[in-house]
Amino acid sequence: MVITGRPGVGKSTVFMRVIGELEKRGVRVCGFYCPEIRVGGIRRGFRIVSLGLPLEGILSYVCGEMAGLSRVSVGRYCIKVDDTLAVGLRSLDYAEEACDVVAIDEVGPMELKVEELGRRIWSALRSPKPVIAVVHLRMAEEVRRSLTTAGFAVLYYVVSEGNRSELHAEIARRLLESIGAPRG
């Protein structure tokens, strides 16, 4: 399941609602998500938070404003590579080993800029388990094409103002069907 759409439209909200629906039905969903860090209402960076493990760290922050940031950057954000790898790699390994559904928010330039995590994300996208991934709009077609070419059935959802309030129910239903779980 690929979820995409323009920035700020509600992709992560749809993603988290899908996870909530699945978990209510006893489905173990694991992976990671990357919420914004806001200071005084202004975005300063992103965290990386595990789904399924008690792990979280800093994915990125405005370059020069935090200790421990690398020179690896995307726009004005520098990536905290040690946190990104510690949370991202362990979360994806755990998701594939112990969970029913692999979840990634987001597959985007920042997450893929750290090469080891980028390789692991591409591997997780090709998991034999169902995968739900929020994919950056500029990369969504590439991800869909790559997975389809590799023989995966890809369901592709574009979040908009018109569908964002009910889209989670459709995606959850399709994921539940794919794992044979009761839809309750």
C-alpha cells in the first residue's frame, strides 16, 4: 500500500489512522514514522519513532542548531545519522521478524539519503509481508513502478482534501483482507 499526496495534505494522519484500525483488530503493525519537531509553531526538524519497539531519536534538524548532526543534508536539515540508523534499522528488522504488517512513514529523500537505511527501506518495501508506506510525492511513481516490475501488487492511494477523512478505512480494509484478519 503506497500512500502519497502533496505536502501537508494529511498522508501521515491517514497512515496513523490505518495503524489504529489494524491494531484495534489485533494486527501487529511495526516499522517507523517521522513526525515533525516544532518549536514555537515552526518546523525545526523531524524525529524518527519506532512502531513496535520503545525507540526514538532525531532524524534531522536545522543544520547548525543541534549537536551531533552530520554533514548529510536535505535542504536546510542535517541528518542525525546515528539516531536514524539505530531506530530505522532495528525497527524494520523487528517489523519483518515479529509483526504482521510493515509500516514506513516516510519513504522520502531524507530517509533514503542515509545509504544503509535507504537500502533497508527498499528491502522492507519488498517484504513478503503486507507493507504500508507513505511515499514522498516526487518518488511515489518510481516506488510503484519498481515494486510492480518486481512482481508486487501495489495499491496506490493519493490523499486529497476530499478523501482524507475516509481513506484510512479503505486502506485498513484492504490490508485486513491481505492478511486474512477479521474486519470486525
